[in-house]
Amino acid sequence: MQIQKCRDNQKILKIAYLFVLKPGEQKHSKEPSSLQCMHLAVVACGDRLEETLIMLKSAVLFSNRRLCFHIFAEDSLKPEFEKKLREWPSSYTKKFEYNIYPITFSVGNAQEWKKLFKPCAAQRLFLPVILKDVDSLLYVDTDVLFLRPIDDIWHILKEFNSTQLAAMAPEHEIPKIGWYSRFARHPYYGTTGVNSGVMLMNLTRIRNTQFKNSMIPSGLTWEEMLYPLYQKYKNYITWGDQDLLNIIFYFNPECLYVFPCQWNYRPDHCMYGSNCKGAEEEGVSILHGNRGVYHDDKQPTFKALYEVIRDFPFEDNLFQSLYYPLQSKFLDTVHTLCGRIPQVFLKQIEKTMKKVYENRVIVYLGANHRY
């Protein structure tokens, strides 16, 4: 039934092919990039080069405003990043600028931080300290894919109240099967904890805040707090920097904005039955393929999305070379728990493509009307 619905949507979208929906053809603002830039940060070490490039590709593919990429990578990966990004066509590269930074930790033992959980993952804790000239930032893990414009999550910054300085999604929707609610040996935010794979941050507020903590009665700045916090809880944490963030926001809950699960949709949201109602209603906005599901056969729906975006030919038609292949691949996943709900994965992509089509029709009709 869901697959049939996907086919029905082809009738709505098919005329878009006549207008050749290509990335990079959207109208760009003439305002200075400093006013328009949406800042996106990622940390890549080890074998995460390809994942990171596919994540960046998905960001550029669907976003409207200019993007500023902040790529933190091991020295050995820098030449490869530069080479691959230079190979992208100008219709893509004109939509973003990027900087590549070395892995650095401002406090404590660098090797200790680097080995905390996955290689270099703790680097995200130091972004407010390193990116001193950046006001706001979206951090994502390498195994994230954007299925709608970053512009839409960027707008959540305007929803922060006067005390909120970061936004994350819950680690789980159901406490009885959530990891933190069953196994955590340290404080964590809320009833299920939060997941740090997608984190929206007002860095200016983070730098200017005195955080309550379990170490001294008075507040500490973000940088002052990190290493003592790690030293206190290092024997109790399992998920490294994510656990430290949960501890911080346990003591400072007023500082956190919690956004819905469709902004950080993971296998847990469908492999135990569908438990992300926001995704059921609106579709997946950001896909987070943790546990390596892009690279094995445990969750073929996640793998299908990754492979289609990876293989999408630059400068080609979105409808023909992205949407159709997704539908075809999803037909092979209907026997899986996540594959039974293909519309959840396709809904936002459909919406984005329709908007691009509508904008092109308006431009096309407007141009004809003048003559």
C-alpha cells in the first residue's frame, strides 16, 4: 500500500522532469555570505572520509542558503578532502565554502580525549572554544544524511528561549527500551537521555554561560568544565562525549531545546516497530545511520538511501536519478521492519523536489509572461 502511494506521487512529480530538476539551479541570494551562511561542522577520523563526503553532498543537494563547512580531520585525510571537494562541479561548489582543521583539544590529555569512544569524537565538545568567530552551528556525525534543506533545522535557532543554547533529539522515545533509562550509571538528561549525533548550538551563548555542575558550588565555563567532568565520570561513561553532554544538561536542563525524533532518525526508531510519530506524520528530516547500517545488510532501507545519494550523478536530474532509484531499492526492503514504512523515508524528499519544481515553474511562467 505504501509502495503504491509512492507510485501515485510519481504522477504529481513526473511533470518536473520536463523542467529538468537539477541541483545547483536554485536562485542564490546576493547578500554577503557572512549574513547568509549556515555553519555545519563534522569530525572525521579513520575510515570516515566517504561517509563525510556523502553527508556533505546531501547537505548541498537540498539546501537553499549558502553553507560554511567546518571539517575537523586527521592530517592524513586533509589532502583527500580537498581533492574530492575540488572535483565537484561548480553548481555545487558555489553553494558552500569550507575550512579543514586539525584535531585539537584545548584542555586535558589530547590522547585521552582522542581515544574517548570513537576516534576523535570528543572533538565536538571543543567546537565552542575553537570556532570563536562562529555564532551558531549545526554539528552532525559523519553517518548523517539530510533529506530536506538544512535551512529548516537552522530555523529552530529562532525558537530557542532566553536560556536555551543547544538542541538535540531524545536518545529514545520509549524509556523501557532506551539505553540510558536501563543501563546508565551516571546522570543523564530527561527520561531517556539525548543523542549527540545531530546537535544545533548557539556557540556565543555557550561561551558566555556559567554552567551548574556536580564539582563546585559556583558555575564553570564550558571550557573549564570539560576535563574535570570527564575525570569525575570517566569510569562510568559508555558513549564518551555523548555521555558528558547528557551529564551537562542533566545539571542544566533549562539550557537544552529538545527537537523531535524526525531530526535524528536512527534504526532504533523502526527496528523495534515504528516509534517516531513525528517521522510518521512529516517524514524523516535527518537520517542517522549509526551502528554502521550504511555498510552492512542489517537495515537495507538505510543502506539504500546512502547508496542512492552516494551514486547520484552530479548535474543530473533529481527525479530521474535519485527518486526513482530509491523507490526501486525500497521494493527490495519491504520484508524488513524499517522497509515496511517507505513513505516515512521518502516524504521529505518528495516535498523538497516539489518545492524546487514549483519555484522553477514560477520562474518559467514569469519569464514567458514578460514577452
